[in-house]
Amino acid sequence: MNEIKMLKPFINGDFVESATTKYTDAYDPSTGKVIAKVPCCTKEEVEHAVACATAAYPAWSGTPVLKRVQILYKVRELMEQHIDELTHLVALENGKNLDESRGDVLKCKEATEQAIAAPNLMLGESLMDTSSGFDTVMYREPMGVFAGIAPFNFPAMIPMGWMVSLCVATGNTMVLKAATFTPQTSLRIAQLYKEAGLPDGVLNVVTCSRNEAEILLTHPDIKGVTFVGSTTVGKHIYTTAAANGKRVQAMCEAKNHALVMSDAPIGRTVAGIVNSSFGCAGERCMALPSIVVQEDIADELVAELISQAKKLKIGPAYDKTTALGPLINAGHKKYVEDWIQKGIDEGAELVLDGRGVTVPGYEEGFYVGPTIFDKVTPEMSIGDKEVFGPVVCVKRVKTFEEGLALMNANEFANGSVIYTQSGYYAREFARHTDAGNVGINVGIPVPVGMFPFSGHKNSFFGDLHSLGKDAFRFFTETKVVTTRWFDEEEQKTKNVSTWDGTI
């Protein structure tokens, strides 16, 4: 664990030495120690990666889809063979506990399995005799080079599952900007793609700052950009790339809410909230940081929430007994702690304070314990802005209608959840919530790979979401071919000339 790796970008099928003089420290969040130096690739290196992807595109797009997915079958096998290694790598560089890290890898494998379905999901449509003697066929074809810009919080699932597997399965090539804080998982899985037989240049992985990444938004050879990250950056990527004629899917921030009705079973409901809100240290866009609860059960729910949260063991990611691991780095730890102080300053009632946590033997790690605010009101920003840490805000309401209106007033609409035993309220909630990913007694309503990840409002910019059929539409374009054939004997009788292709 004490070895500091000098990382290299993966370009045209190999790890290459970067010419940069700028390196960023990547940490083991559990210990606070530097584990890798991450190169800030130069503009020339990013452009070279695009050139390699562009050069590889004709042959790869011309490879039959059935042969392309044979490589992905092999990638899937290799991920299974190396699952323990990949799990530990995610835990080491991200700070998720081992179960969460394994889940990250398994969700990456799930997306790869969805990509393997490309022969079915790229099918077009056809109709004979659209007019007398005319037949029409619609094909789905790859487009060229795509750019992927990945976040730090899911080093396997998002970059290598949602982005890479679906992109290359459909016949495109990719330049992936891996997250600077957590690039090692993407680089390792890129090696597995190479081992599986992916041709050189089809997948390229770079690490760089926003300045160099800007090239990917304007480069004429880039056909589309897929992004996961903050709303501020997502808006910039969407407007810049779209203005340059590119497709964009930008999955952004969230402030997911759960509405807890008075008929919900308290123990089971709180267990779901704790798992969702404090899992992955709250560093996921499908966490439940805001809990809207009916007043008549609010005291009981808050008490149970505090009780269950206190039982979570805080510790290093790679300890099998750890329930809550560290945050990604010191800067983000300070950011979360500043938000906690802001909540106090705004007048929210801090009923469980996660600041000042020390883990014996890991005193330099980036730990923040479960934090709970009660009686958060609409004017308090702590309840409406994304903190991206293990911080829960409880908001009290009288009725279902008041709770739903409060939730829908939020600028984000990634996910929303209701806990109830009422079929009526569950159905009304599903119909009228603004969120795109909805859970009914499900604390983390992340869809399986055959359904789209459907954020709304300021949680998403674009037309086609990630995963499901939307992903296959995003990475392909349609071509419609209308055909008419003539009878040769009839042509001779009518002395109709035919074009031989010469000009």
C-alpha cells in the first residue's frame, strides 16, 4: 500500500509515457496517504488519443456486431476472473467498503452484459411495399469517436460499464477521460479489454485537467460526449458540445428525497434510508439525503434513524467489517464539514454530528461519520443542495400533498422514493413525482441495465439517457434506405436505359 505508482495514459492499445510535468496526487482515502501520481496529459496527447480513435474507427465499425460482442463476452469473463482484484482496487482508490466496491464492479459487468445484447438492440425496422414496388429499411449505424468524461465515485460502473462497453459494442471508438482521483480501475479494465482482443485505438484512456478536456467538446472528430458529474460542469459540457454539433448526455447532481408516510413500518424504512443515505459515504447521486416525513411519526423515525446510524462501523475500505468508509480526499472532507456547519448556521437541528471521527490506526484518513439534521425547512440550503456526503436532512410535513409539493420544488429530479403501505399513495407518487428514477419502498431506485437511468430537471441535460434502449440510440444514428427493383425483361421491352455507374 505504500508504493506510489506513476500512472500512464492508455493510448492506442498501450500505456505511454506522458510528456507532462504536471502530476496530481491520488490518495488512499482510508489512510490519507498518496498511492499514485496521475499525469495531466498535454493537449497534444489528448489530440493524439482522438487521432488514434479516429484511425481505428473504420475497421472497428466495419467489424460485424456479432464479432464485436464476442470480445465483450471475453471482457465479462476476465472481469469475473479478476473480481477480487478489481474490488480491492475500487476500495483502495475510492474508499467504498468491500461490499460496495464489489457492487461497483458487478454493476460494471451488468452494463457489459447489456452491451452484449447489441445484435438485438441495434436492430432496425423494415416495411415492404411502402409504395407499389418500393421497400424501406431503417438501419442503426455507429457514428464515430465518442468522448467519455467520468466521475470519481464509481470507478468501474460508470466509465467502463455505462460509457465504454455500450460505446464500443455499437461500433464506435472512445476517448475516456478517467477521473483524476480514481483512474486506476479504468486503466486496469482497459488492460482487460486489450487482453480480450479489442483492437488498438478503439479504447483510449487519458487523465487531464478541464483545460485539456475542453478539446473533447470541440474537436471535429468527436461525435458525442457522455458525462457524469456536477451540474455546473454538465451545463457547460452540454452547451459547448451541442453548439459544436455533438450529441450530449450529461448526468448531473441530485438531491433525492424520500417521502415517508405514517403507515410505513419504521424499522424497515429506516434500514432502507440508512443503506441509501450512508452507503458509499453518501458519495453517489442515488443517495437519499433528504427525508420528508409525516409529523405524527417524525419523532419515532428520527430516533430510529439515529439509533441505526450510530451502529454503523466506520473504518478503512478494505476491512471486511467496515460499514462506512472514508470520503474521497481531504478537500471533499472539508467541503462536507463546511456544509454541516452551514446547516447549523441556517438553524437546522443537528441531532447526530459526524465530524471529528478518528479511526484507530487510520488517523489520517478522510472520515466523516453519519450526520443527521432534523426540522430542516424549505429556506435552508442544506436540505436542497447536493452535499455528496453522509449527511441526512429530515423535513416534517402534515400530508402527502404537502410532502410531494416540497419534493417537486427542488431543482434536481434524479431519484425519489416513497415508503408506504398504501397502493393509492404509491401510484399517485409514481405518477406525479418529478424524478426520473422512482422507488416505492426501494431506497436506491437505480434501474437494472435494460432500463434507462432517467434523471430530470437539473439532474440531466440531453435527449437520450444512459443504459437501456436509450443508450443504443445515443451511440447510433439511423439510416433509412428505400429500394425499388425493375424486371430486366420489362426494361428491355420498354427500352429503358440503366446507369452503369460511370459519370
